Amino acid sequence: MSVRRLAVEQPEGFVFTPENLKWAQAVIEKYPEGRQASAVISLLWRAQEQNGGWVSEPALRYIAEMLDMAYIRVYEVVTFYTMFNLEPVGRYYVQICGTTPCMLNGSEDLKEACRKHIGPKDTVSDDGMFSWTEVECLGACVNAPMAQINKYYYEDLTEDLLGEIIEKLRKGESVAPGPQDGRQGCAPKSGPNTLIDSAIYNSDDSGPEPGYAGTSDPKSKMPGAY
Amino acid sequence: MPKLIIDGNEHDFPDGITLIQACGLVGVEIPRFCFHERLSIAGNCRMCLVEVVGMPKPIASCAMSVNDLRPGPDGTPPTINTKSETTRRAQEGTMEFLLVNHPLDCPICDQGGECDLQDQAMAYGFNAGRFKDNKRAVEDKYLGPLIKTSMTRCIHCTRCVRFMTEVAGVPELGLIGRGEDAEITTYLEHGIHSNLSANIVDLCPVGALTSKPYAFQARPWELAKTPSIDVMDAVGSSIRVDSRGKEVLRILPRINDAVNEEWISDKARHVWDGLRTQRLDRPYLRKDGKLAPCTWDEAFAAIANRIKSAGAEKFGTIAGDLAAAEEMFALKTLADELGSPNIDCRQDGSKFDPTLGRATYLFNATIGGIEDADAVLLVGCDPRVEAPVLNSRILKRWKQLSGKLPVGLVGADVDLTYPYQRLGAGPETLLEIAKGGHDFAKTLKDAKKPMVILGPAACARSDGYDILTVGAKIATEIGAITDEWNGFSVLHAAAGRVAGLDLGLVPGDKGLGTADMIAAAGKGDLEVLYLLGADEIDMSDVGKAFVIYQGSHGDKGANRADVILPGAAYTEKEGTYVNTEGRAQMTARAIFPPGEAREDWTILKHLSNALGKPLPFETLQELRSKMYAAAPQLAQLDALEKADPSPIAKLASHAAKPGSDPFGLSMDDYYLSNPIARASAIMASLSAMLADAGKATGTDG
């Protein structure tokens, strides 16, 4: 991590799309009167999605005004969390986990693949399709090394596998997220060795998972959905 | 009343204080950087770690309440060891980490000699540094013309951020980034838009924020420090004037809980460069249309000739905003001796009448009393400009009540840093409230300790007396005047005004007030006009009158004058000033007046000799004893005697027919409101910054 500054070139302005505005108002209403500022991270995150992966300065002011906060308070939040990008990113934003388990399993090779197929770290490729950065642990250590591309995890990578994924995405093909070496989820590499009796899954009438709001479209999380 | 054992001694403590305050109460010093009694608790510098027996780790004493500790297993009170090995090692460790990234540039740092980090590193630090890595470097930030930044020195205590947000009410500073990359800055580095901003220089425990105009001027141990009183507004903040030789080098606040707590406005702090420039340092006499230097005797002779030929009825005197009580008393005595009833200390044209009683022109609720108020009505008042420190008291009260302090404003639409309800623009709204027909009148009536604050813009107009009367009506109507509370409060903007009213510097029988005097001078009915530091009048209106200007600065008055008598500024004389509450306080002489300039009362004394009507005192002490006989309250230095509230009811019973003009603003430019400020280059740069901010669109820095 290093000193983070707002991008030099900024767009003219920012407004939420009508759908996002409606969503934002619903988020703000979750909080008691006078505590709207609590919604700041959610709103910044949605603004980042709408803006193609980064938070612009007009967006920052727009959200500050929406939440009745001083600009500097939003500026503090946006510079504190590294998940907010302050400079434009590629259409596919590749985040390579560089923390110990991934590093031991070859994340340095993944970075090499990125350098080869995308370019230097934190710069957008010439075609505007890609940029990459190194991040701290993304919590997928079982499937190390891994990379997050936009919202999806690509796991059990090697330098070649990641290079292929990048090239496929560049051509507009879709790549299924998850382990890339044929492994099932985070089961042992040799295949599942527990809870393998399929009969235990037959009588599942528990309904949707707790917390499932029934609103998200799985496709919206696919790479390139912005 | 929790009991604690601190360093082996058992004490009782009041509820709700923190360990660091408890230790302070019993004389045990705990080092600290982020903790400040008047700011919220941050707990982020970790310097105040102490050992609490039974706790696994040292405790940050600034963030631990005395009520939150458990007694020992055998029932002994909680035990705090501030000198133990554990405490010492914790503090040494914290200090070592703070110094990891702190540059060793003390020899070129302006904070050197008065630096908390320097002092505490000596007292609580480890004897050597063990970190050999490169230190971090941070870009300096632009925070306006008053604050010089050297952000590599910053230790992230966030005192400045908390001050700007909580006390100044301007949330413009923030801590961006995190960890090693954290930086203090404003949003996109604009200058800070607050007239209390320079207080963060005092708050900064290291040399990250230092005073830009004072940069590399002096070391603290070279300076003579004179406790004094500020005269830039009528709050009368306690200040310390730091001088070296013939120059005032800086002005700092002194702690005075009753008045300014420990803050002063930027104008009070940075007006000092105006004390050096545009000074009148010798008498001048206008000969053939041009001002030429002369001797004191020539000046006095010229004045005496003119006054004798004009006669007392055609002689008028106006005392200015910065005049001290002593010279006003001398002026009044001289006018009385000459038999001239034309005297006025209200050059802004306000209509206070001291014969009614003191309570009708004082801030009776007192500044400290704001912290008891539960509803505020502001009339023709912009306290953020007229009395910045007082405004921050109202903000403090608003915060104490969690934003539930109802504030109503009748007057111009201004930014007060706290939300208020704008009830109306002019006297009609005021009359409506007085009749009780307005919603806010009910709010005021329901309040236990309501305040009605009448500002200069309400009183300094031709119908000022009527407005004052309506204000008194409202105060009596809403029950603002009880045995223990008097909410009728007049906010003055001029430091000399209350003393002038106390001494009765208002027109005598058939005498002319300021406006009448100027009009009469314009028509030629008034031949001699004596201005005691009065610059806020339009000099083009005084016609062909013979103008005598006595004062410290070559400003509008001196420009027009026929005779100039050079006087002393407030840092160069012992003068009594009465603040808007009616609190008499005395300035002290930090330096001598420049050149031939003299203390103002002595000029009037010599002039009276030249006129053949010598004033009845030879020394300042004799003058004061006579002055105290005339106005005994001036002798009660620093004390505040509450004025008898009965005149307010009497005033309220008068008929009032105010006009319909909306209330304006009392000052065109806060930073250029008096002759000293107008001579100051720092004030000019602040004024320019403010003008730029007015033009800003919001996207520019």
C-alpha cells in the first residue's frame, strides 16, 4: 500500500442511475434519522460499480451531499479502504492475492503472468480491457494461489492458466469462475472424501439459504457485467 | 465518588472523569499528545499508558473512566501505578515508535523550545533510537495564509481535526489514508475557512502546524511574555503578547474559562503585524493643505487656538472602537471642562442610553452563561463574525444538548456553523415575537433559560432604540429575566464601547450624537471635531471642520485630519477595557509606543494644559481613582458584577415603533474592521482568501 490520491483527470460530474438512486435511498432508510452517514460505504461501493470500477471526485461529493456529510469525511473513508479505487481501472480488474499462503503457492508467478499479458501493476492496458494489482488476503487460502477478476474468484491458478483466462476474456469469451484445475470447490485436491453419500442431500427442503434476499441476479456478478 | 489508589495514595474522585484527569487532579502528570480537555477523546497516541493493577496490559488513561475500574480481589480500590516499570516501559515504547518517523529537525523547527514531543521525549523517552530504517516523508499541505505545515513531523494525534470539527464547527480538516500513509489535510487542500483556525497551531503538540507569519522569527525563550487583553472584538479574550525589543512578534491565547476558554480568533492572534505598519509616530499639522510633521507644542497650540475661536458649542468629540476607558474618561472630563455637550462613543450610530442602566447595554447572560441557555434568539447578529469565540460557545452549548438547542435568527442569512431557524429579516418578525404570535415565541417561553441576543446590526441604525425596546419587551415577555437568570444580552462588536457607555460618553443636554455631529460639521455648524481613534465614519461628510485625530494608525481619520496626535495601540499602554458582558479587564504594556507617540491619556492631559483647563489628575493612578469614583464597576478588574435587571423592564414599557428595513450585516469585512487590522498584511491576505472563497464554485481547491 502506498499514499493514495485522487486521479488527476476527473469526469465532469456524477449522478446515480435511477435504479441505483432508488437502491441508495433504500439503503439510507435502513439507518435511523440523523445516522445517514452510516450508508457511506455502501453508496461508495455502488458508485464505484456504476463508474466502471473506480470512485471519481464528483461521485465523492455527490455522495457527501446525499448523506449530508462534509466532503473531507467521505474523502477519509474512501482513502482508508483500499477496496475503493481512486484511479480508473480496466474493464477487467484483476486482483492478485499476495499474502503468505498464495505467495508460497506461486502468486509471484501470477504477477508475472499479469505483467506479461496486461502490463505494469496499477496501470490500465492499452486496450483499456485490463488492469491488475496486488491485494492482501482474499480469504481463499485453501485454493491458493488465486485472483479476483471483477467480482469473481479464480482459484488454483498457475501462470499459464491465468494467462489463458486473461486472453479468453480479452477475446470476449466467458470463463467459469472457481478452481481452474478441475477441483471441486475447496474439497481436497484428490476429490471429496467426506459427506460423499448423495442420499443425504435428497431430502433438503430447507428453502433458500438464510440471508438470501432473492434480489441478486447471478449474472450481474459475472466478469464484465458493468 | 470512586476511590482510586494512585501511586500508593488513596483519593476520592468525581464521577465521569478519566484516569488522566484524575491523575492531574492529584498532581501526577501523565504524558499525552492526543488528549485535550476541551476536545473529544481519541485515544490514538498511546502516550498516556499507565499500569492498572490486575489489568493484563497497560491502559490508555485518557480513555478509561474512573468509574470503569474494578476493585482488587480483597476489596482495595483500583490501583494505578504511574511510575512503575510497566508504565515506564510502555511509555518509552510508545515514544520510541512515535519517533520512528519523526524527523530530527528540531534545530530548524519553529516548535523547538515549546514542543510537547521534545519535552516528553526528554522526560519519558528511551535513551537511544533503535530504528535504522528510512523515515517516512509526507508532502506539506496548503492550509491558508496562517498555518505553515511540515507534515513529516505529524504524529497523527488528530487534535487539529477534532478542534476544527468540534469547536470551530467547520469540518474541513481530516485524516486521510491509513497506517503509515495517514495524512492530515483539507479536502483538496483549500485554505481553512474559519476565523478560529489558527488555534490548531497551539493545539499541535509537534511542529507539524506552525504559524506561517511567525515562521523563523524567534525562539520562545527570547520573547518577553506580557499577559494582556484582546481588543479586536468586544469579547475581551485573554491573550499573551510575546515581544522582543520594540516589536510584538506574536499573540497567543491565555486560558480564561469565563471568557475565551483557551481559544482566540484569527484576527486577535494575527493582527500583530498591523502594530508595526502605518503607525503615527510624531505629531502632524496640516499646513497649506498638506500634513507636515510638527512638535507636540505646535500641535497643541494649533488646537487650542482653534477650539478657543470656535467655542464649546461648536466643538465635538467622538471616541473610537479601540479606545480604552482611561482616555475616554480623560476626553469626557476635558469636554465637560470645556462645556461641550457634543460627545459620543457610539461611532457606529447605535442607540444605547447609559442613563437607563447598565443592564440595557450588556450581555447580561454572560459568555459562560451560554452554557446554561436552552433557547437562543439572535437579532441582527452574526456572532461568528462579531465574536467568533462567543459563537463557538453557542456551538458548544448546541453540542451539549445533542443538537436540541433551538436557535432562531432575525436578520441576514448567515452561516453560524450550527443549524438555526431563520425567523425573518427585519423588525416585523421581531414585533410578531414580542406579541407572542410567532411559533418561536412559544419555544422561548417554554425554555427555562432563554437568551435574546441583540447584535450590532440591530442596534446601530436610526430606529436602534426601538429595536432595543422590542428586544427588552421580548425578554420580559418570555420570562428571560428572573432572579438567577437574565437572558437579555447585547452583543457589542467594539472593544471600547461598553466602557464608553459606562463612563457616559453620550451627548449631554442638547448635545449632538455621532451622526448629528457629522451632519453639523458638513453644514459648518460644528467647527472642531476631535476623533479619539474614530475611523469608521465617512470622512467626506465632515465638510470643512477642523479635524483633530488622536490615534495609533494612519487610517481614514488621520488622512482627513488637520492635526494628528500620535497615540499608543493596545499593546503599548495599560488600558481598561470592558467587554460585552461588562467585565472590566486591563491590558498591559508589552512594548513602548513608536517614536514620539504617547499614551493617550497623557496627550489629553497636555492638551488640557494648552487649553488652560488642566485635567484634575497628574498620574494614571489619580486618573483611575477619579474614573473609579465615576464608574465604580471599572475597578472590579476581571470580576463580573451582574447588572441590576430592573432597567430592562422599564425599557420594555416604552413605546416602540421600529422601521421596516431588514437587518443588515455589521461588518463589510471581518478581517478589515478596525485601523490596526487594516494596517496588517496578514489580515489583508485573509480578506483576499475569503473573497476568493466567495467566488468558489465548489469544484476548485
